[in-house]
Amino acid sequence: MATGTLVDVVMPQMGVSVSEGTVTKWIKSEGEAIEADETLLEISTDKVDTEVPSPASGIVQQILVQEGETVEVGTKLAVIAPEGAAAGAPVPAAPADEAPPEAPDVAETLEPEPAAQIEAPTAAPAPAPAAEGREDGARFVSPVVARIAAEHGVDVAQIPGTGRGGRVTKKDILGFIEAGAPAPAPVAPPAPAEAPAEAPPPAPAAAPAPAEAQAGESVEAMSAMRRGIAEHMRRSLDTSAHVTSAIEVDMSKVAALRQKLKKEYQAAYGVNPTYLAFVARAAVETLKDYPWINGELRGDSIVTRTYVNLGFAVELADGKGLIVPVVRNAETLNLLGMAKAIGDIAARAREKKLLPDDVQGGTFTITNPGGYGTFHGTPVISQPQAGILGTYAVVKRPWVVQDEMGEDVIAIRSIMNLTLTYDHRLVDGALAGRFLRDLRERLQTWGESDY
């Protein structure tokens, strides 16, 4: 947005369900030159960390939001001036009769989806528009805030709102609850005429003070992404009946084929055919026969699909974040396409090039801690999905096989453990076992025609 020759940098709209962002780092300082599309700052939301490019070339004249501050979408963050302008120069104010357009408060009408969560859109049980809220006395309350208030028995009127026009936001009500919301006072019987006036209602509990470091400790604030992960993981455990089944897979044929394809794929396409690509390709094929594992519970209904939007858990720098970008319509990809897609989303996640919309709509997730040598785990389901597949280290082990005479012999084979964590409300142990059995069969009999 330009003001004369000045260009405003604003907090971008990072997906339809994101209403605010936190400035985590300024790459440029006031007075520094910057080129159009060069990274100006980094921001964090409850879904992703990403870089914000400069909308124009020039000088960073003013920085208006400091690192660590959280502001709404559309808030002015900085001003870019043309070459030769002085840093910190006053920015002309907009005429009084030209108020800036008010950006829609998206998070007040659509529920945000957290990082490790990539939730598929949930159909409403009635045809009411998703953006409708309700009036709570004289205050507008969004569906998200109304639901949270109902779940926790909170009177929204007691909560000081920080949103536009004093509106209570999701952040307000969650902070109020975490601070220890006072329980609703019991209704007193009608007092006689001579009774003294009622005491005013108790004031809302104060927000908890920041943790103080003890000797040998360090304290840092949780990022927006970390808070989103924490909320989603806790909600998932509270929602689904988690059960994990495991199976061992002889990956020897896959290992041999991978070695054969590695040089070809890297030379021709710059792609590494990882074990994960093979497992993902086989999992998508197997899910076609197990629609409930690729489905979800939606109220009292079971939702199944003809497509697979496959999520992959990706660790961010220093283990301080986890993001699950989604490969859409993974059932349309062959092995090469799957390997390309996995490489692309992993790179964009680590380079902070993902948008929140890139981590939504997943129907089934794969997590791959095996790259660090682990051999077993119990992953947490990404809501509202019904299952998550864990892939683990490929390890050479003694294995009983049959020789050409049909005799049992011990051989050295490449073995991988796979786990399936599933929602027992929808998926029974027998169904999960058959899925793992069929997935193992695909991997152990992989032929050249399968890629």
C-alpha cells in the first residue's frame, strides 16, 4: 500500500483462518537499503513461520512493530521510502476524513487450525453460514469464542476484550481461562427490600506472571507456533481414543530398487528416492482399500474420501517447531512424483516459504522419526484425521527366510518397523492390523512395475 512515494509494509493475511501474526525477527534495520522481494522480516503464526519480502526497493524508513509483538492482519509494520530518504523521518498521517478500511477479523469467524494439525474442513451440521456469530448482551461473540465459553462455563461479559471495538477474541478467552476463570456465582434468592445492595461481580483473574528463571535455568516465551502445537496435541489426546499397532517389514527389495533408481533420479531430476517416498507411495495405494483409515468422524457420521491428501511431519530448525505440509491428491502421483513432492514441501517448510493454506486439508499423515535412528514410537493423531503412520530406521538384522529349497535359513535383511496410531472410535484393531499387513506385503514384493 503506497502513501505518495512511501510504501507501507503490513502484516499479511497468511491464510483464511489466520487473523494475527508475531514479528519474530527484523532482517533489515531502519536506514538500511532493501530491494523489492528481498526478505525484510520474519513472522510467526500459530501455523507457520515465514519470511515477509519487501514490497518495494528503497530505504527502511521506519519500523513500527518491534520483535516479539503480536498484531492483527493489516497492521502497518514498517515504511519503505525511496532511495535518499532519511531513516526515522515522520510519515505523513492520513487525512482525518479518510479512515483506513477495516480488515475483516477472520479468526473471529473461522476457527484457526494449529501447526501440527492440518485439519480437513468440517462440514457444518446445519446450512448456517460459518461466519455467523451471536450477540452476547451488547457484544458480538464469534462462533469460536462462543463454543469455548460454553465448554468452560465462562461468562464472556467478564472478559476484557482486546479486539476491534472491545470484541473478545479467542486469545482473550483462552488467556482468561488459563489464568483461572472464576466459576459462575450461584443465583441468589430474591433479597428483601431492606437488604443491602449486591456486591459487584469479582474482577477477572490477572494473567499469570512470566516464569522466573531459577539458578541454572533459562526462560523463553513460547512462540505462536509452539502454542498452536501444544493446543492441538492436547486437544487430539482429549478427542481421539489413541491406539498404536506396529509391524516389521523386510525392505530388502525396496533397498535394492532404491539403489538402482538413485543415480537415475538424481541425474535426470535432482530427486533422491528416499525410503519415505516408497512407504508413502505404498501407503496411498493401501488406503484405497481402507477408506475409514483415510476418513474421519464428523459428529455422528463417518466421512470417507476418494482422494488422499497426505501430510508429512517436518522438523524445523533446532527442534523448536514441527510443521505438517500436505501433498494434495497424492493418489495421482507415481514414485518419482511422490519423491519430488516430499522434497519440495520439506524444503519450503525449512526455508519458511509455506503458507498456512499449505498445511490444511490433510486426510492422513506420515511422520518419519526413523531418520534419527529410532525404531518405535506412538505418534499423536492430527485432528480430525483417523490415523498417522510412523516410519522408523531401516536396520540390517538377522532374518529368517526360505531358500530355493523351501528351507528356513538365516539371512541379513534390511528391516523397518512401521506403526499405525489410529482413532479407536472409528478404526478397530483388526482393521488396523489388516492395513499394516497389506502395506507390508506391498513393500516386500515391490517390483519395477510399481513405480
